[in-house]
Amino acid sequence: MVTVARWTQRTGSLVIIAKRIKPLRRRTEPVPWHITDSQINTPTARRKISAARILVPATAAIPATYCWRDSWLTGFDSVFALLSKFALLNGLTARELATLVVSTRCQGRTRLLDELDLDLRDSAVIDRNKLVRLFHTNAQVISRGFVLDTFPVRPSECAKVLRYCPDCLTFGWHFSLFQLTFVHRCPIHQLVLRDFCAACKTRVPYRLAASAFDNPFICSHCQADFAPSLGEP
Ligand SMILES: [Zn+2]
Ligand SMILES: [Zn+2]
């Protein structure tokens, strides 16, 4: 007797085929071909599944996907904020994140990934089209994330450490505008921008580096949480 159960997750991307090789005992009721989420969590359904061998056919490749929350995109986020939120949602290390977003056409890519210390003020080594896809947005929004791509300023006018409004960062908001050294206050909250952790005075490099991205929005020195609101449901 062969039974095939097809279960589709909410994403609709996963199909599991169960083949029952040998029944444990004679059954009078038919085993359902389709098992829903509610059915699969009943004791009866679990017994039926435990009697089956789960086979995932080699031809049914499951595409790799990443999590993203469109509600976390303001349309004006800096690339620092976007990458931090993305790493947080997907549990990525700084190295995994860099491997994902550094352009494959970039010269010296292997060395850059080894050094893991990428300037986020411009998009010189970043695959911007990849960011468009990962963040479900468009090229204009991604371009706004890079301060040197957006504003006609010199590199010396863009801070090399994170400058932020504490009230904005609570919600995971950070805008490339804050990196301009001649901007001193948040235009939303009128608070003076900070360039250090309020708890321990450590500065956060404005770079894709382990110190800033292995624990996104967490001070690498004192573990202070810069964006506690992101952890709320
Ligand atoms: Zn603010
Ligand atoms: Zn700190």
C-alpha cells in the first residue's frame, strides 16, 4: 500500500511526499491524501505520519529564500540600517552577509571578504541589484541608502563611524543623511545626533564588519541594545 501526502506550507514552496511502506495495523478508514495544518497537529495525524517514511524527491529543489519585513522599510533607510535589519531577521553573521551582498564582479572580492571591513558610505563593492531583490524595493530606494551616492559631498564630510538619533534608532531607523558631518540634529526629533554608544562611549564603525554586524544593533563593547523596539511583536 502506498500513500502520498502532499503538505504545502504557508509559503506554498515546500512539497513533502510521504510513502507509507508498511502499515502497522489494518486500517478501516482511508488515509487522507491531503493533510492540512490543522489536521497535521492532531494526535491521529501524528500517528499516521510516524508510520510513514518521508521522502523529498531530489528533483523538487527548494529555493533558498530570505526573510524580510516590508514594514521595516521606510524608503529612506541607510544601507547600514537595511543590512542590520536583514542580518537580524535571517540570523546572518557579518561574513555571511558580506558574501551575499558584495558584487561578484568586484575586483579583489576574495580579499575583501577575508578582511571583512567594507565602507558603507558608497556602493563601490556592493551589488545594488541584489539589495533591490532582498529588500523588495527599487533602485532609487537602495541608492538613497548610500550617503556618497546620494549627496554631492566629499568623503571627508561623511562620518566613518555611525551617527544616529537615539529615538530613531530605537525603531531601527537610520538615514544616510545622519552620516553627513555638518548635520547635527535629527530632522524628525530635533535631537542632537550621537556618534557613540550612550552606555560605554564606544563608537560603531560605519562599515560592514564583524563588530557592527555579528550582533546587529547591539553595542559590541557593552551589549547595549540600540533598537529595542525591533524585538517587540
Ligand atoms: Zn530621530
Ligand atoms: Zn556600549
